Amino acid sequence: MPKIAFIGTGGTIASIGSGPFDLLDYNASNARVNARAILDRTGLAETIGDIVPIDFRTFDSSAVSHTDWSELADLCWELAQDTSLTGIVIGHGTATLEETAWLLSLVLDLNVPVILTGAMRPLSGLSSDAGANLAAAIHVADAAYRGRNCGVFVVLNNEIHAPRTVTKAHTLRLNAFKSPWEGPIGTVDGLAVRFTRQELHRRPLSFGRGLLRKLPRVDIAYSYVGADGCAIKAFVNAGARGVVSAGFGPGMGTPAETKALAEAIEAGVIVVQSSRTGAGKVVDSAGHRDLGIIAGNDLSPQKARIVLALCLARGDTRDEIGRAFQSI
């Protein structure tokens, strides 16, 4: 049987509500169980592999910090030193799962796959997806290891997604996780794991884990009708070294926001243009290039923020950061 480490970090997959019909406000109880208890309650402890429970956190993923990212990445690296281990599965809250997965894909290059999974219904809830998602993640970890595809993947609702493209697209539905412009890279049907895309483990950018201990402040400014740039100015005054603009359509803010971004650049802040649309590549416009605004490719604002923070922590120049976003 495969030997899989299961890291518990809390989240809905670990949450205990007031009863089986408490599927919405279960966080009110603030009750979450550890990795061993999740395995016991789902009945997966001794059934589909040698699953080793590892306790990390038992919080809501809205509380994840840069420090947590650093410690989680280090933990994955330490676990992978065990040559008998064939995979790592991380149970994670869905609120920030896509960001943690993307971050780990940029800093981990291990000899075992890392699979992130979660649940849309609490462990205690009627028809909870916790057990099914965890079982699917374990199967994917085993299949990926046997296929020598030791990347980072997201597995929920019997779909395998790449961290680069996956996002939470619904607040409640079991099929909340989507990859809007590329789709899933594989499926899980019972014991059968099928990868449907060949470019499974792309690492166009790679960063050292040590950078996670010195990530600078990088903020996201969300565009809307009438946005006057006040938020951008506040971020700069708060010490932001980078700002990601979550702009309209193909990637643009209001005239007032563009003016504020230009002022931020003059003050030494690195600005990356993204889009609030959730899919598609932003336009690398001549006007933005003249101002020094970097096009964020097709990354969501939250994922562009992670890349920008890592580049700044590494000491990259504006030109180097621009090339990083072009190549990703």
C-alpha cells in the first residue's frame, strides 16, 4: 500500500457543526478536529493506504499567514526526506486553498507529489464531501507518484486541477472549484485516476523556501466605477512594496487609479496589472509600459500578488519581475 502523509490544517474538511443539517454557519461552533480524527471519522485510516496523520493547524483558512506558509512548506520538505513516503496530502480550508496551492507549487520541488484538498460541507454535515475528497486526493497522490509526476495538485469533486489556474468559483456548491480558461487536468472515478493533459508539472518559476520568511507587503487594489485611487495611496502609505491592480476587462483601472499607480511607481513601488474578470490574459498596453506597470499575464490578482511578493523578497528588479510574469 502507498504511504501517504496527511497534513491537517483545519478548514471545513475538519469542521464540526451543531448537527447534520448545519451546512452553512458551522464555523459558529469553532470546533475542528485534527488529522487523525478526520481519518477515523471518514473511515480511511487503514483502508486505502498507510496514511500517516500529521497535525499542523486546526484553524479556518481565512487566518492563514505568511508564517504558516513558510512552516507548511518546510514541513512538506521535511516529510519528503522519508524515502518510504510516496505522497503528501494537505487538508485545507477552501477559502484560501488556491493561494496556498499556488504558493507551494512555486517553492517546492520534491520527489513526491503534494495534493491539496478540502470540503464544501463540514465533516459533521449530511452528505459531507470530506471523505470523498480526501480519498480522491490519496488516490491521486499514489497515481502521480507511480507516474513520476511529483508536482503540486488540487483535488476536489473528483477533479484534478493545476494550482496556476484553479479558483473557488462558488460559495457553497460541491463543484465550487474550477479552472475557468483551461479546465481540470484530470479526473478521479472510484479507484481510477486519469490525467488528461500532458503538461502536468510546469515550473516556469522557482523560488527558495527561505523567501517565505521575508515576504514584503504587497496589496491588491480592486477596480470599480468611481474608484479614486484612495486605496492605492493608502497601501503605499502603509509601506507596500508592491501593488497588484485588479482592473476591469482586459486589465485597466479608472483614470484616477492609473494616476495613483503612476505616483506609486515614482515612489519606488512595483505595480502589476491583473484583471478582476477571473479568466484571460491582460493586455500589455503601450500606455502601461510607459508608466512602468507590469502586465500580470493571466494570473488572478491573488496569484499575481504571490509571485510579486516572492520576486521582491528575492531582490528582483522591475525588469526581472516583468520577465518573470512574461514567462510564467
